[in-house]
Amino acid sequence: MIASVNGRVAAVGPEGAVVEVGGVGLAVQCTPGTIARLTVGEQARLATSLVVREDSLTLYGFADDDERQLFELLQTANGVGPRLAQAVLAIHPPREVRRAVSMADVKALMQVPGIGKKGAERLILELRDRLGSTTSDTQLDGPMPAGGGAPVAPVAPWRDQLTAALVGLGWSGREADTAVTALAPVADEQLTGTGRVDVALLLRQALQLLGRP
């Protein structure tokens, strides 16, 4: 298993990044929140999980080890594959996933595309005794350390990140543009207060605006 990659970010895109390790470019699929922390040309470390299928090898990347562990644990639930597990983490940070499961918050889990009421109830039933409390205080909107320990800044504008994430989740370009425009004041407020935009938070709000409460 490839537990992590640490190297220069060669490219980023809507679904992930390419990280050069030992002269080899590794394609890593990531959530929008993780992608937003990567800068082309800078060093970065990603916790990773390798998913092996008969016809493919897919490397999934995460902001920290806790997020990766939760990604793997989610897949132990019936009907949850890597894509759905990644979608859960695109909408909720690990701390919120644990809270939703422990408190039987069906509505919070239903915010994830692909999870209906029955699916949320099944997740709660199967994972409540296994998730436990968070092993770190790392937040999804906190800085991800680069190779030299410095925070990693976003490479792409938040508008492009959010639009790509919404289109990837099945919304049309027009619908994505509508949500992005509506959330522009929220992004401006974040920039004023913290100097950065939390793409993961905006994605959750966009899904609510577009009709996935």
C-alpha cells in the first residue's frame, strides 16, 4: 500500500493532482478542499490510499492521515465504494462525519450526493461503533503542510475549483455558475477574514442552494 506521497506538485485539475516522486509523476485523486491547498511547483505531502481493481489502480489523496483512515473505514460499510467515500469527505470534514454518525444525523449525511435516507441510516447503523473520536484536531479548512512545513496556498481561483466540483458531481455548467455567483459574497467575506477561501465549505453551501439539503 502507498500510505503517502511527498514531492513536487506537477499539475492540478478538477479531480486531483500529479505529484512527482523520485522522477515519477503519480496521479492522485483528491477532494476539492485538498486540491485547493496545492500549488504547482511547490512541495506537498498527501496521505494516500491505493484502491486496486481488476482493470485499474487508483491512488486517492488526503490532507492528513486521519482523513485517509476515515476514507478507508467508510468503505467497510455496505454499498460504500471509494467514490462515495471520497464524496463524503468532499462535503464533510472527518470530525463532522463522526459527529453525524454518532448523533444519528441523517440529514447531514444526506447532503452527500449519492446518499439517500436509507443509505444514511445504514451508514449510521454499521459505523456508529467503529468511527470513534477524531485522532487529530486537523480541520478541513486548516493549512496542509508542505514538504518544508509551510502552508500550501491554492493554485486555482476558488470559482474554478467550485465550478469543477459541482460539474463533477453532476450539475450543469449553468447551475454551477448560478451557485458560484450566489456564493461570491461568502467567499469575499472569507478572504477578508482569513485571507483564503474554504472551497469545501462553499461546496456544501452550493449543494444546499442547488437543492440537496
